[in-house]
Amino acid sequence: MRETPAESRAEAAGLRRWLAHNNWRLLLLFVGVLLPLAGFASLAEEIHEAESLHFDDALLLRMHAMASPALDAFFVLLSKLGYQWGVIPLDVLIVVAMLIARRWRKAAFAATAFIGSALLNLASKQMFQRDRPSLWESVAPESTFSFPSGHAMGSMTLALTVVFLAWNTRWRWPVVAAALLFVPLVGLSRVYLGVHYPSDILAGWCAALVWVVGVHTVMFRKRWSLPVI
């Protein structure tokens, strides 16, 4: 049965209203899920086929050309803050703080984001089993598989989770600024130290974006709002 012109106009008007009400959500899903998912899939396909990404070795060698004792010490410290000395303790602290404040849903969101990201990273490493770079002897060698980077994934997961938790508070923009500084520096430290290919870093960021945005979409889909500037 064909729609009447009035029904067609009413349906079109309803669609326009829905798009106007949900445009921010659609943009977040596109930027936070679809694009990084496509990026991760593209990188994963290259790794699965054991093909060399042309920019990996070139960027590694360029970073190594900048090496100095001072930069070695700086990036070793930054690398540790990007995982065992910083990210993991902050993950635990955030979940505990949410539980103490009786913010049950936020605590569940943070715990799911952090634990799920770690498990996803471990599973991905075992699936792809990419060897670490071996262009030079690193001052902070690693023995696990390389793809995707756990530091990149963990730091992005932490940063994005905190951004979501702070989004409707006055701390929104300071948190965003800190995240935009911290996440790239952690990724850069892993490339400088020669323990990850740049593609490992990109894949870790993409996987974290997809996971955290997906978890937030499920748990807080009715609470998204446009930023107040």
C-alpha cells in the first residue's frame, strides 16, 4: 500500500526532527566508531598479510636519529607513566572514586572501559602475533607481541573515559587539553624507544576509540548533549 503525500511529508518531517535532535550523537558515532574501526581494520589486514607499511621503518629511524641520553630518560619515564606508573593506578583510582561517590553507572562504565580495553588488547596481540621492531637495541626492551600497542590503547582508553566522565562538568576543557597532550606523547615515547611501530600506535588508538565510545553509547545513550561554550 502506497503512502499518501501527507503521510510522506509527515515521515520526512519526522526524520528531519530526529536528525536535528541526534546530529551530535551521529557525529560522535561516525568519528568515534566508524572511522577508527575502518582504520583498525585496514591496519589489521596489512599486518595479517605480513605486509610492511612503508611509513613504519622510516618514522622509527627518524625518531632514533634524535636519540640522546636526556631524551632516553624522558621517554622512558613517559612510557612508564603511560602504563604501569600512571595509567593503571589512575584506572583503579577512578573506579574506586566513582564507587565511593555512589556513581554506580559511571563506575560500571569506567570499569568496563578499562578492563575490556585491556582484554581486547591482549586478545589482539595473541591473534596477530606481530614481532617487535628490531632496528636497534632499545634502552627499554619489550618481549611481548607488538600489535596493537598496549600503551597507546591504555592511554587513549583512560583519556577518553575521563573526558566522558568530565563532559558535563566545568573540568571538560582542561581534561580534553590534558588528553590531547598525554595520549600523543605516550604514543611517541613507544616509537622513540623503538618498541612499537607507528602502525601499532595508530591501531591501539583506533581500538580504544571504538571500544570506549561503544561502551558509552550503550550505557549513556540518552544523556548525550551538545557542549555548552
